[in-house]
Amino acid sequence: MLVVPSVLHASDAGPIAVQSISCCSVRRKAQFARHRLTHASLEYGGRLVAGGLAVAIALLTARRSRQRRQRVWTCAAQKREIEQARWIHGIQEIQEKYDAFLIDLWGVVHNGSKAFPWAIAALEQLHKSGKPVIFLSNSSRRRETNIKALSRLGVERDLFLDLITSGDETWLALAEQSSNNPSAVAASLPEEVLSAQKVLTIGNGADDLEYIAGLAPRRAAFPDEADLILARGCSTLCSEDGTATPAAWAELEEALSAAARRGVPMLVANPDSVRPDGADSPMPGRLACRYLEMGGPAPHFVGKPHRAIFDTAVRRLHDAGVPNSGRICMIGDSAWHDVRGARRSGLDVVLLCSGVHSYALAVPQAPAQPERPSTERLAGFLGALLPEESPTYVASAFSWDGSSVPNSAFPAILSDRAPVVVACGLACLDLAQQVECFPHPDAKIRSKGTKWLGGGNAANTACALSKLGTSSFVLSKIGDDVMGKAILDGLQLDGVDTRFATRAQNSTSAFTTVIVDSAGSTRTCIHSPMFDELSASEVEELLASTAAPDRSAESSDRRLLGLDVDLVHFDARHHVGALALAEAASKLTAVRISIDVERPRPGLDELLPLCNAIFCNSTFPQQWTGIAGLPGALAAMLDKYPRADFVVATRGERGCLCLIRKSANLEPGDGAVASAKLPLTCCQGTFGDYHTLACDAWPLPPGAEVVDSTGAGDVFIAGVLHGWLVGQPLSLALATGSFVAMKKLQGFGARLAPDFNPSDLIW
């Protein structure tokens, strides 16, 4: 377990206290991996979105811990306190404490193509309050170039005192090598860098030639003669004949390799390793990592988080009249650049959630309307940071008073509790018999193993949700026989609340005979139903006196939907009672509805239009819509059911295909799976008016085999639902579902093994 937020206190304006607990073995591995990736602060991107998954696991374990009465066991030596970070709604809350502000640009004020209106409003208010602002950016371009770009985006020049970029400070340091009063950046660089004349320039493809021309008599040079590498981008190689030639990564590596053999020093004008929007594309910081791996000397950096550029900014503020005793605050969106750099310089710092860490915090990235992350998600994220990465304040976005920053669209789901799900449908026993191969007609064979196990689609999903940390309830009807008691005992053993399960007098509980074919890795199910199904009147009795839609009324523990339910999940069984529940849930705006459909069943015509999420196999969509081809059939389902935000079709060993309504305000998470370095691919695209996500099945570990595929789809759904409810981008939610399905495939029966541990999700 990487980080467990064991205690969290967060009022609307109070401190967020995080206590971090970590297992020694995993922490050592994490520190080793981070050290290997961050030689001389070379890279931070490896933890960018993987941090989102670590956060998810942290909150899962936290929820399980709360279910165990908040008892967290650990060695005293493994326990450390992270400095409290205070949540603020806007800069207005703290502006009187400070004399000046340093503010990052990309992800804070704009995204390269659009300025954020709440940021412009905050800058205007700081200007009216007489608070000088200096923009501090890791842009590899010159100061004037960035000022002109801000003007085009609508950021007026009088709103800031100055703009300092790593690219400009790099240029100035090289241009003034003979100065008697060198800048802080120039003073931080060795003579071999400052005196170099032949520069292998790896450019950004925009202003490379102008940049180099201003450094004459220096000139661009080839790798075999260069005495300095200047990395300010990953797009071009500049040559001495005055051209900047586009270069692929392989060509850049070839040039670096030649320079590394000669021990040429490298100067990096932008320390970033990933794009400011979190995309996993090459940046100069990654070039520096690669150069070091090739045996080149340790690169030199200009920019955040390194001290020299902060010293330059502070000196500029003092020159403008800010007293030496004045208090300065940094505002940025990167824990690894803005927070770490500010901390090294003794400055307070505001960390924003809507920028580079938005995936990890499960909130939209600006310019989407900012949202406040859940308390648990934020606590897990802060707990995963090192002390020098811990901010003074946390805010959703760079806004003045937070009026443009609403709470999450579903605030009840990610507050200070676990999600709550009611699974309505089949709960039964499975008589599982494992055979060498499926028998021929009239054959007599001996089973390799026979077990009575818990089963039923809805029940299996509820059990998996419970193991993942969701509070799960089952609504079903079972007999008053011995099998009925065994069904309830099995659910309760997995942590599922059975208070809404009804018993039918003088009835035999449903059971399924499952023949597991070892040779063909298939399973055949023969279901013996209980004909006394859940009625509408029985559901209505459970729904009696349900709290009003705003859920402000005090709820009884015995009232269905009176438990702050976040989602109701159906498997299309007990369709009369299910419809009564779905109609009631559809009137509660904070409750989502999902359904698992294997084949056409009675009542689906009435249930499907009420659902926000639809799960099915790869054959159902064509059966139901008559449209050939899976993408077209899934699109037809979304066309037919406008309430549905997305539909997912499972495809066995080929993974799954998901179509997402573009107007649903859901984050597909393009690149999140790749950035988290998971062992599967999740490709985003479009089909007509819908986003698409095609996600691979999670590969089995080396040497592992499929033991039983029964219930794999049910636990896959649980993983996706849990990820959706805790705020993961859908691509990561699909990956979570794929992972837990892989775990299930290795065990006998339809449910996750008793020893399943959500901490296994840390990859």
C-alpha cells in the first residue's frame, strides 16, 4: 500500500490534515523508482496519472478502514505527518496576507489557446488590490514572445508586473557571460556551459532560429563538434546553415548518443517532462532523462523547481518596491515544479486542482468548469506527496472568490464517505462442477471438484463492489430454505448488507448448475429459478416514506433509497419489482441507475430508458437494435435511450468497447491509461456523435491460467462502477474493471477470492 489517508478533517475552509501510512517494501520501491526517474529533478511525469490510481487505492483502503472502526495498524516507524494544507475557495481569502504573487501560466491562466475567465477576473482583482504579480513559466520561449501571446489571449499588460520564463533566463545567462553582475541563473551555471560557442540546439519548432541568432557569435552545430547541447524542445534539430529541421525521437536519440560519447554538457531550458496538459508527449525534461541514461553528464536546468529562477523573480519584486520582509506566495498547478520550487525558496504556495494533476484528482481540466475534488480523493493525493511537495493551500482553480468553481456535479458521491450502491436482481447459489471437458450426450463423467458457491449477477456485482470499498446492499427475493440462509451468509461474509433481501415462504431458492470445462476454458450454466419473484408492492413497501429528492430529511435505516444511495444497479431479473425501484430512483437527481443486460428479458423496454449506464455483452446490442456491427449497435442504443451517459459491451479476451455521450460531462481520460503505464491499451476515438474507448483485457500474470470465467462480467461491472463513482476518468474505470475481472478468472466460482485486496490495484 503506497499511501493510506487514515484521518481527514476538511471543512469548507478548514485544514486538510493527512496522515500518511506506507508499507516499507512498497515505499522503498516507490522511492527507488522515483530516484531513478528524477536524477537531478529530471522527471515528474511518472507519478502524474499513476498518482490518480494511487489516490483511488488510498481512498479504497481508507473506506475499508472506516468500516473497521477507523483502526489502522502499522509500525510506528512507518508513520509520518504531512503538513496541513488549507482548502481555499479563492485567492480573495489569502490575498491580504501577501505583498506579491508569483503565478504560473499554462494550466493556471490559460491552456495555450484560451485564457480562463475566472483567472482573468482574479488578476483584475489583484491589480485593484495593489498586489504585484509576476508570471513565472517554464516556457522555453523569450519573454516578449510570451507577453504577445498573452495579449492575444486577452490578458492585458497592466495586469502583471513582469513575466519570467525559463527560456528567456537561459538566453540571458548565455548572452551575458561577460557581465560583472550575473543573474541568479547565470551564477548557477558552470563556466563550460556559459563559454560554449558551438551549440547543438534541439528546438521547439517555433522560434528556434531567432533564439539562436540572438546568441551570436555562438552558432548551431552538429553533435560531433558541439560543445553544448541546448534542449528547449523536442521537435527540431538546428544546423549551422540556419535551418531548423523537424526531427523524430529516434533522430534526437542518435544526436544525443553522439554527444554523450563525447561528454558534451547539456543545458535544459524547460525542465518539464510531460506537456502542461498532462499529455504523455516528449518534452525537454524527458530528453534530459534519456541523455543521462546514454551515459552523458548530468544536465543543467533552468526553470522551476530550481532555486535560481525563483531568486530571479523575488529580486525583480524587490526592485519594484516589495520590501525584503514582504511575504510572497506562489500559485501553480504542479506539485513537482511550482510547489517544490516555492518550498525550496521559502515561499508559501497554492496548488490548483484543475491543471496537470486533474486526472489524479478526478476533476475536469481547465478550461472546463473547475470542480472541487472529493475530500477523500484530495486527501489521498496529498498523502502521496513528499513533504517538499506539500502545498500551503489547495484550491480548485485560480479564481478570486470561488464563484466560478462549483462543487462536483455529484457531490454526494465523493464527499467524506464511501459510495453507496443497491444491487437489485438475482441472488442464488451456484453448484459449480469442474470437469476435464464438456460431456457428450449420454456420457457419464466424474467431476474434478464440486462446490456450492454464491452466485447471481446482481449479488456477484455487489460482493465485488464491497471488496473494492463501496457500501453495497442487495435487493432480491430468496426462499426460506437452507439454500436461502446460505445465500445470505455468503453475501454477508463479503460485506454486503442484506437488510432488503426478502424471504418467500415455502419456496425453494434459485440455484444454478455451472459446468466448468477445463479443456476449453468455458462454462455452461443451467439455471433453476425461483418462480416467486419480487413484486412491485414489496418494493413499494421498502420505499415507503423515502426522503425527499433533496435527501435533506432524516432517513431511516430500513428505508430503501433512504441511505444516501448513489447508484442503483439492475441485472434485469425480478423485473416487476425492479421497475418500481428504477422509477423511484429516477426521480432522485443524485442517484444514478445502471443495468447489466445479457439477453432480451421481460421488462427491458421499460427499464432501459431509465438508465444512466448500460452494460452488455457483444451480442446483445445487435439483438436488441437490429443494427449490424457493434459500434453502430451501441450508438443506436444511446440514440434510443437519451438518459444513458455511456454503454459498455464486454468482448471476452478482446476487452471491451465503450461509447460515451459527448454531452454527458464525463471525462474519457484520453492518455490516462498510457500515462499510468498499465499493461493494456485503451484507445479513444469517436463514432458519430459519441466518444469511444476500446480497452484491452488485462493480461494474466506469467504462468497463470483461466480457472473459471463464471462471474467475470459481473466483477468487471463492479470495477467500472466503482471507478466511475469515485471519480476516475472512464478509461481508468474500464481498466479497473479489467483488472478485477482478471483476478476473478484465476479463481473458482463467480466471485472474487476471499483474499482479494484492493491494494493489488497499485501498479
